[in-house]
Amino acid sequence: MGMTDMTSRTASQILGVSPREVRRLAASGRIQGSRHIGRTLVVDAVEVHRLARERRRPGRPWSERVAWAALNLLSEKDAHWLSSPERTRLMHRLRKVTAEELEYLAMHRASVRRFHGRESVFDEVESYIVPTGSSALDATQLRLLGLTHAERCVDGYLPSSEMDVLQAKFGLIEDPAGNVTLRGVRVEDAF
């Protein structure tokens, strides 16, 4: 273990949650830089302390299907997978939610995995995903926002069922600091 690593048990004490919740937070990408040493989950202490400093919010995050329904409704798209009463409740909630609360409530919209990949396959990988983050912007858009693209990376959504297929097809290697971020979505109708 490095100097900035800690076990999931230590992280659970700092965060005030169970070790199982720490494993879930690491698997969902909320705690970046986690890895296993033998059977022990080791997490980045800096990430744990960052998460502990985040303001606690009332309520729990939405399920993936509700999060995507909310994002679709806010984009004036349909969310046909919700029942009429669910849609009505969600619309009432969305009228009161702030952008910061929406970010928190929709944080479980995808399972996030990071990989290292060769830049020579980036264009082909991007043809399989719905780009997000800097992957969704071209150089002109980045400049308009005052951003730079120091190192090319790929970031996007795809059906969860295709994540392992892309990993194998393009030789992507699981890496918490990787240059390819894939966000697996089970609610495929969201796109």
C-alpha cells in the first residue's frame, strides 16, 4: 500500500458508512483510484477525505431509471419507462430541485469504469458511445469555454451489456487513472 492508500474498513470509519458501502462507492466511481491487494480493497485516502468533506444532502440518490427519466424530461424528451404517477411525482420534484441537488440525485445514472487505451483506437471507440465531458466538445468549443485539451481522452455512455465487448475488442486495460472512461447504462431507452 502507498502512503495515500487506506483499507475499506478505515475508509468506512472516516465516512461513517459500512465497509460494504465503501465497496459500492468505489465500484460506482465515487471513490476513484481503488484497487484490490489480494482480497482487501484499498482506496485512495485523498478521495475518501474529499468525499467526507462533501456536504451531506437529505434523501438518497435516484435509481438509474429515475435519474435518466429526470434528465430526459428536463431535455424535453420522453421517459416512457415511467408510469404516469411516477412521471407526475418526478415532475413535481424537478420543479423544486437546484442544479447541485440534481447532480447529487442523478449520480447513480451509470456504472463508471476507467481504462487505459491506445490513442490509435479512440476514434473507433467513440463511434460506439454517446460522448460526454470533453469528449463531446471539439477544439473550438473547448476554447470558447476557456478550456484546453492537454491530453486526448475518451469519455462516454454506452449500454452496460457492451462494456466488456468494447474492452476486449480494443484491448482496453482497467486503470483508475486511465484515458478512457466508459459509463455503462442499463436504461438503454434513455438515448
